[in-house]
Amino acid sequence: MTLPLPVKIVGAAVAVAMLACVPLVADGYRLSLAIGLLNYTVLATAWALFSGPTRYVSLATVAFFGIGVYTVAVLGEVLAWPLVLLIALGIGVVLALIIGLSTLRLSGVYFVIFTFGLAELVRQLVTWFEVNKTRTLGRYVFVDITTDQIYWQLLALAVMVFAAGLLIRRSRLGLALRVIGDDETVARHVGINVTAAKVALFMLSAAFMTLCGAVMAPRWSYIDPAIAFNPVTSFQVLIMALLGGVHRLYGPVLGVVPLTLLFEFLLANFPNHFSILIGIAFMLIVYAIPNGIAGLAEKLWARVKGARP
Amino acid sequence: MNAPPLLAVQGLTRRFGGLVAVDGLDLTVFKGEIIGLLGPNGSGKTTALNLISGALKPDAGTVALRGDFIQGLAPFRIARRGVARTFQLVRVLGSMTCRENVLAGLAFGTRNDWGVRADANADDLLQRVGLVGRGGVMTAELTYIDQKRLELARALALRPDLLLLDEWLAGLNPTELLQGIELVRSLRGDGIAILMVEHVMDAIRSLCDRCVVMNAGRRIAEGTPSAVLADPEVIRAYLGDEDA
Ligand SMILES: Nc1ncnc2c1ncn2[C@@H]1O[C@H](COP(=O)(O)OP(=O)(O)O)[C@@H](O)[C@H]1O
Ligand SMILES: [Mg+2]
């Protein structure tokens, strides 16, 4: 089960190289599906990076994602692409710092509600600004980025989010987060700056979400606040991460793949009942597999191993 | 005595609503001393430890560590200054192994130990508290006494100058109690000062240099164990007829 490190690295490199070839062979529909998969992989893994160890359920995903989208819509035409990404990153991380410092003292359900409210607030602010100041509700996204390039950028983000997760796991921050997840009181009394650890992780998670939004922006030729800050995105990411399992780095992906396909199917066939259906999917998941697919797979694996002499 | 005491508590006060849980408490601990904090249930002993360790903020009064005021600081800052504690209701980290529990104390406290050396130090500490060779065991599999040992190892991992023990010896059988007393005594040999909340009289008599007795948040007696345990006011407090 546990392979030596060089084997793992080579294996991962080969897998990434193969995934990088997808735009060369896939038709338009498949590439679009692959982009959806990568988009949710980045978002759900970034979500679990923070919410897994801290057990804070955040519904602010789309606030950061939307900020990424809007930064591109506003600045994409006037600045060089790397600079646009950097600015988006800066805005997302600063917002995360402010939210983190002001809310991570909240616990449980208050945090959930606050993050949900926050995403709505950002959407309302952007709407207000567009209507009253720029006098347009929508914007056209003019940037010179091909669909293939979007895919490759998302793949790079996915690699980075996994690398970040692996590095954290091996670091003192990783141990701090596990201690916090187990018992915050103990964490404080062994010298862990609990607030700093949580805020740092929240910022890192938000950084990936913001960049993901920025990279995805050129997928739309036209955006408005309802598209960029669609709250359903936050719920989808949450469901995917929970289905896959947040206690493992690879967990969320296991939820992303089946649910992206399911949501695609539902949206195509039952567009009017989509929200209700994902609500039902959410409840079923939480009841049936509380530890996610990753937890289920581990249990099965342990049973298989146990059955052998 | 020119050096300031390791711990000097003065006028420490904490209210919960109308209740004054700790009421103008004075307390001094010198380097290497073992001080007993006694008193009937609800007299404010745990609250006093919470105020010293930063888990609670005082309404009034001061706590000085080596002459520096620490009252109201965040608990992680107080821990990093060398104050470690255990909890009245034992707290071990449930998703981790014994070794990882101790690593948690090594990595963030006064030492920032990390890596291979930290692993070795963790195993040394486990041996110290009588959990030799149990580093890989999950904490959920430990008995109550072993959980208490582990909690102590995690506190020692901070390399504290002051150790706060909240009824650490409670609930042990006679054999375990003797081992526990010896273990605490051996810590004094390392120069660690200990402030221990305790009800076990044998332990108090054999370990403590001095005792402070609390009742209803106030200090009602201070002195050697035999002196305070013979004090009429202390006896009255324990018999619960202070209103008589
Ligand atoms: N967090 C709290 N909120 C309200 N009351 C508390 C709290 N902690 C302790 N108390 C009260 O303060 C008093 C002292 O409690 P405590 O310090 O635990 O006593 P001891 O450890 O001496 O048994 C008790 O009456 C207790 O109910
Ligand atoms: Mg108590």
C-alpha cells in the first residue's frame, strides 16, 4: 500500500503529464467536462485544506471564486495576464485575512451562517457598484486565453493545491491543525497560536479559490454578479468535499468526479429542480457516508487486509 | 531573597455572574517547590489554575512569572513562557498516537522541537512517565491511568518551569498512586516547580512543601501540610459548616 517516495513522485508526474495531454485529444464537449472536473477539484481540495482539519464549514467559497472572476472581467483587458492573476490573488488573500481575523472566533453554526452571508454581501456590493457607479449590470470578458490554456492553468492549480496539502501535512502547521481539530483547549495550552494557524490556512485556501475563479473567468464571455457569485457553487463544493472525505488530501476528488457528472446530468435534464435535487443529494451523503468515500474505501481496505491470513 | 519568585499571584479575582469563583487570591511559588492547592469542591481551585494558565482572564489581580506580568495573556503565550498544565478531566488527543501527543507538546512550546530529534525526545518522555514502547499506540486504546501519564508527558514536553496539575492523582488505585507520587517527586529533582490541586492526603503530606487552602474563592490558610490540615478553619471548611 505504501510506496517509496521516488515511486510516488514519478507516478504523480506521469499522471500529470497524461492529464496535460487531454486538450490534444479531447473534443469540445469532453474538454469542457474535464475543465469542470478540474475546477471543482481545485475548489473542493482547497475547501478541505481549511475545513478538513479545523472542522469549520465555510460557505464563502464563491465569494473568493467570484472575486477572481470579477478581477479578470475588470482588469483582464488592461493588464498583462500574470499581473491580473496576482491582483486577484492579493484581493482574495486580504479579504480572507480580514474575514479570518473577525470570524474564526465564531464557532460552529455561526461561522457557517456568517460565511454564507458574507458571500451574499460581496455579491450585493458588486451589484450595487455596477448599477450605481459603472451603470452596467453585466460585463463582457475580453481576454486572449484559449480553452486549452484554461485547462492547463487549472491543472497547474490542482498540482499546486495538492503540493500545498502534502507540504502542510509534513509541517509543524500540519501537526498544529490536527491538534486543533482534536482539542482546541489542549492546542492553546501546548503553545499553539490557534487563531494564527486557522487564519493562515483560511488564507491559503482562499488563495486557491480566488485563482481558480480568475482562471475560469474566460470560460464565460459575459458575466454578472449572479453568475460569478452564484451561492450554489459554494454548496456544490461543500457536498463534493464531504462526499469524497475531508480527512484525506485525495478525498475531495473522489467526490468531485461522480458529483460533477451527476450535476451535469441533473442540470441538463431537470434544470428547474436542480437546487432541490442537490439538497437531497447533500442530505443522503451526510447520513449515508459521514466519513466520505475515502473513509469508506479505507474501511473496506482494512477489512480485505484483515481477511487475509 | 533577591530573585523574584517563579510565580507570584496577587489579589486574583474572577467572577461568573454573581458568583465570585476566585476572590482576591494570593499565592507564591518558588523555583523547585511543590505547592498544594487544597479546598472543598467548588472552592475555585480549577478556576485559579485556569487564570494562571490563561484559559480564563481575571477580573482583577496580577499573575507574575519571574517578575513579568502574564495575567490576561493568551494561553499559548503563557505556555511558551514555560507554564504547562494537565486537566481535571483528562484530555488526550484522540486521533493521534501517544508519540504524536507528546510531539504536540515538543513542537510549539518552549523548544520548537521538530523532526527526528523530537521523535527521540518524545520517546524519552514516554519512558519517563511509564509508557515505554507505547509510542505507536493510539490514545483511544489507553487505560485511564495511562491517559493521565500521557497527559503529563505532553505537559513535560513543554520543558516547563512551572507545572500545574489539576487532581492528576485522582482516580488511581493504591499501586498506581505510589507510582504517581514517585513520578511527581522525581520532577522536583529536575528543578520544575509544581502547583498541584489535590485531594489525596497521602500525596499532599509526602509531596508538598507548602499548601494553600481555598474556600469559596478565598485563601483561608497557608503553611506546611500538617499545619494547614490541622487548622480549625480548614477542618470547618471541609466539613461544610462554615455558616455555623
Ligand atoms: N466557566 C464557568 N462558568 C460559570 N461558573 C463557573 C465556571 N467555572 C467554574 N464555575 C463555578 O466557580 C466555582 C468554582 O469552581 P472550580 O474552580 O471548578 O472549583 P474547584 O476546582 O475548587 O472544585 C464553582 O461554583 C463553579 O460552579
Ligand atoms: Mg476542580
